[in-house]
Amino acid sequence: MRLLVLGRSGQVATELARLSGEGHEIRCLGRDEADLSRPKAAMGAVRRALEAFRPEAVINAAAWTGVDAAEAQEDAARALNADAPAAIARLAAETGLPFVHISTDYVFDGAGETPFATDAATAPLGAYGRTKLLGEEDVAGAANPAGWAVLRTSWVFSAHGANFVKTMLRLGAERDALRVVADQVGGPTPAAAIAQACVSIAETLGADPRRSGIYHFSGAPDTSWAGFAHEIMARAGLDCRIEEIPSTDYPTSAPRPLNSRLDCRSTEAVFGLTRPDWRTGLDRVLTELEARP
């Protein structure tokens, strides 16, 4: 399958690029070619890429992911997380291409302990979640007859870029102990698994656009950030003690949802995608990082 991916350097975009050649031809469009922080200006470049590459589907893996920075720069976050996806969704609909867009658990308020269903009420706690929710609404509003999907995920990690695993490895090698919040619970998700899921969803939509909608995809089993940190230290062989603390002891500019559990049953039912075991994904990331000079 030929896929045009918006984004190049992010965690999921990097993993999508790696799938090229494995039965897929994937073209990643980076900021140097299409600066999605200026959506209107970027659409000319996106249109030219569509005409030249002639993909069978489009995946948006570009986003503003700075949760705390979004509080002070909400307009900039909105451009990347809402205005750009809206423009791409309209262009995909216009050209008759299925469109897959990646979103987040931050569209929910994190109340309770029950996994959030895809149709649960949304109530983002901060600017990042608000802008991502706007993007979801715009993608759905494009009503693409060729098919569309919003894939909400959580706690993304990989061997690339900045993420919790790499931060824990760095700090765990420097310190004897780390204080990590234990009352935020969710599913860590390997970026590689998200990339595979996006491709699978794009393929299914190409065959049956009626499967359009909002879906959830997160790693299993659910754990806390502290639980995740314990596992990182153990599997990496680091002698760093994890001290479990409440979120109130680790204030941030943007509030985090305490409950990031996602109900992924519809994703399995419609696409046959089961929740990936994040522990297996973690082992793969550690192996890749260890192999680097």
C-alpha cells in the first residue's frame, strides 16, 4: 500500500517510515516540505505531494505534543493539532483518500477508574487536550466518503525522540532514586505498534469506508507511571529506586488525567487489533538503544 504520512521526525512517523518496503511504500512529509504550523500555506505542498506520489491513503502523525508548553502557546498548539488535521482531512476527502489521524487520551478528564469508551463524554483538562479534541471534531466533520479514523492512544514510547522511557533511563543511570507519580494510570504504548495499527486501519478503510469512526489503541496491561518506571529499571538493569508519590507532589503547568485507561474493544472487533504488551515493546526499545554507539 502507498501511504503519505504527515510528519517525519516524531516517534510514530519514524516507525511508519521503517515499514516502507515491507509490502508498503511510505512517503513521509516533514516540516521542511510542509510546515503544518502554518496549515493554509502548507496545503499547497501537501496537494503537490498527493499528485506526485499518488498514495492510497493518508496518515497524520504530526502534532504539537508539548503538554505543558501548550498552556502558554495554545494558538500554536491549535494550529498543529486542530487546524492542520482539519485541512488535511478536507483535502483527503476531496481527493477520495482514506485518512487516519492520531489523537490522545487527554481529550478525557481522567475521572473514575473505568476505561474510557470511544463514545464517552470528552472533557479535556488543559490546552493540549482541547486542541486535540478540536482536531478530532474537524476530522469527523470532513465526512470523508473514502473513510476516516481517529485513533486515540496514550503514553507513547520508542527509541526515538523524547519520551518517558528515555528520560527514566537517563535519570536512572545518574541517580540512586527517582520520585514518580503513582496515581496516574494508563496504558504505555509502543510507537511501533501504533504505526502498524495505523497502516492496518488505512488498509481496512480502503476496502470498507463504512468502518470509519473513533477508535482506541493503548498498550496492556494498564499501569501507573511509577509501575512503568519500576519495570524500566528492572529490565534495563539499573539500580535506581522508584519512590511512589501522588500527583499533588509533582505539580505541572498542565493538569494530567489520573485515569488514562482506554477501552480498546471496538478496535479489536473492527480491525482485529489487540492491545500490544508494552513490556515486550519495552524490551525491543531497550535492545535497540543498547545497540547504538
